[in-house]
Amino acid sequence: MTNPGKFITFEGGEGVGKSTQVNIIVKKLTDLGIDVVQTREPGGAPGAEEIRALLVTGGTDKWQPMTEALLHNAARAEHLDVTVKPALAAGKWVISDRYTDSTIAYQGYGQGISTETLLDLHRLSTGDFWPELTIILDGHELHRAKSREIENASNEDRYERMGEDFHQKLRQSFRDIAKKNEKRCVLVSADGTIDDVAERVWKIIEDRCL
Ligand code: TMP
């Protein structure tokens, strides 16, 4: 049997530079000759990208919180079976921009569903499948409209329009998640230049995965 690959996820609030760091790490790993699949949630497979469009565009109150949690889990089930698991089975590394910790933060701490319920949904949707390493970027959010302009010039701004209260909860919720999952998660300061942050992230990947 081929060696299974490595599944690493990146998490954090809006505009902490997560996608930039994912791009840098994927390039570094690729330069080392590692076969890397770069992916994201919601999305990362054709059907999951269709579900993504339902979630990231339109009115902020268009879904009930449970509907939203189920849609994220449906997208995740599709993403895992179509993209992540086949890549891991082929010995590739999979780097995903977001995974279940985002559901716990956004639909849980942000939209009021209990962590316990969300972990039940995770078990049902994924068979309790977790990455071996999760990097949680912790820093001040850029102004969200600005960050979206930089990271993605599209209309995918439904979560960004959810209001200050919602977004203020996110940073603390990701910190709590890191604390509760110390073995899997590493909280990384997003302060400093892009290169400073990339160096911190790289050191963790070297220590834990290479
Ligand atoms: P992105 O902007 O990082 O691509 O993610 C799209 C949005 O989806 C982002 O605002 C966070 C949100 N989200 C959730 O609310 N729950 C989830 O489970 C995931 C994966 C993302």
C-alpha cells in the first residue's frame, strides 16, 4: 500500500492573511518535491463548490444556522470523498484553507449551535476524520472589505457582512479551539510581515511533518 499522505488545515478569522500563507506553504512544499493538493472549504470539489456558492453569497440571514451547518457538512463530505481522501491515499499532501474548526467557530460560537452538536454532525458527515495538523492564524483582522479586495475580488462576502459582534467572537473562538485541541492545533501569531508569519508557519511544518 502507498504511504498515506498528510492532511494539514489552515484556520482563522477573516483577513488574517490565511490564504496568502497557504499559497506560500504550498509553494515551499512543492519546491521540496512534495506532491501537494491545495484545496479549500467550503468547496474543493465540483459539487462542494456548488454548495459554496449557496453559502458565501446573498443575504446574511438567508439560512437558519442549522441549515447552514448542514450545508457546510454536506460540502465537506463531498470534498473529503472526491478530493481529500483519494489524494491522501495516493501519498499526496493535502493543504486545505479551512475545515471543521471553521464550522465550530462560525456556526458554533458565531451562530449559536453547540460545539457538541457540531461535533456530532462532523462524526456523521466525515466518520470523525481530522487533519494531523491545524495551523490557526491569530491576529487582528484587516478591514474586511479590504481583505476581500486583496484575497478575492468576487462577491463572496456574505460572512463578512455579518456584523461586528459576530466577527469579534471569531478570534476568541479560534483561540479556544486551539486550547481545546492542543495536540492537533497550533496557534500562530499573524502579526508582522507576510515573511515573518510564513517563517513561523514553516517551522511548525518542519517540526511536525517533515
Ligand atoms: P473563505 O473566505 O476563507 O474562502 O471562506 C468562506 C467563508 O465561509 C468564510 O467567511 C468562513 C465561512 N465558513 C463557515 O462559516 N463555516 C465553515 O465550516 C467553513 C469551512 C467556512
